[in-house]
Amino acid sequence: MLIMHKLVLVAQSGAAAVLYLLLALSVYSVGVVLERWWYFRKRKLDMTAADEALTKRLRAGDVEGARADLGQLRAVEAEILNDALDYYADGPDSFQEIVQKSIRQRRKGFESGLLFLGTLGSNSPFVGLFGTVLGVVAAFKELGAASATMAAASGSGGMGNVMSGIAEALIATAVGILVAIPAVIAYNLFQKKCNDIEENAGALANQVLAIMKSTKPHKSSQKPATSPALDDLATAKHLRQAEVNG
């Protein structure tokens, strides 16, 4: 009974604490949304122009020019391709491995804040519901205290206080839902942006791989060069054979 009494005392102030917590989380989520919006805005890529410029440079064999063009872009895809072009001379396999490595390295940067938005969108309604439950507990506690002090009264005044307390407690649930909706929308939008970055980087990498395979002969197709010393030795052998036959 003692622990239940203490829990009721906590519940009387818990609803307000939950409400303040939700308000603080909503302010922080707005900050995360604005920061992510500015991040993706600064790194927006014109995919068509980038693909045409990259193809033109590489078909002309100007790898350094392609790297210079990519270096002028702030897009994450340009950074990924710029890293991979360091291994252009090592062949398609090495290039493709570096592309995958660069995507993994930068994923933490362009997915920053999404975990918070997803967690907030999924759980803030439950936090608000928790505040509502605490508020309802406090309202019924107030009803019990009012009933004990009333003498020969109908209890309508106590019931009015309970209804008022429950109405105030429901505000926590409403705030929790209000916080969750923008967080979920922002999470979905920014997750789409992250997927677009990976898709664009993969598309540009495939274009580079196609150029590499079309312009560079495979090692297996190249005939090994014959050593001049071996040619001289074969010629001398044929001459000696001719002398013997003659």
C-alpha cells in the first residue's frame, strides 16, 4: 500500500512532466527537420547534367577532368564517385568495390537524425498516452479526496473536478499525436532522399563501369609479347637445322 501511495503522488505531477517532455521533443524535432532540409538542399544533384559531363570526360579519357568536375559539386554522389575514380586505372572490380565502400562510409552522414525522427514518430503517441493515464489517476485521486470531505452532498462538485482533470489529461495524448505526425512525414521524406542518393550513386557508377569495359581491353584478350631473345634463338635453331639437311 505504501508503494501505491507513492505512485499516486508521482502520477499527480507526472502528466505535466510528460507534457513538458513532449513539447521539448517537438522543439528538438523541428530543429532536426530544418537541419536535414538544409543538408539535402545544399547537396542537391542535377543527375542529367552530372551524367552527361562524366560520360563526356571519360569517353575522352580525361579522368582528371572528370574528377575536377565532380570536385566542384557538393552532392554526396559526387564525393562517392570522386573517391572511386582514384581506382579507375585498376579496373572495374576495384572501382565498384570503392563505390560500395564510399556509400557505406557516408551513410552515417546523410542518414543523420533519421533514427530520432523515426523513434519519435513511433513512440510519442504512447508517451502522450502515458501522460493521459497519469492524469486520469490523479483525477480519480482527487475525486476520492473530495468524496471523503463532503458531508451529505450529491458529489456533483467532485465529479466535475474529475471530468476537468480527465479533460486536461487527454491533452497529453493529443500533443503526443501532434508531435508524431510531422516526425513521421519528415522521416519518410528524408528516407526517400537517402535512397535517392544511393540510387544516383549506383547509376553513375554503372555508367562509369560501362565506359571502362567498352574502352579498356580485357587482360585475357591481350596476346603476350614474344621476347626478342627467344626469336633469335629460334632463328639460330632453324639455320642449324638447314645446314644439317644441306
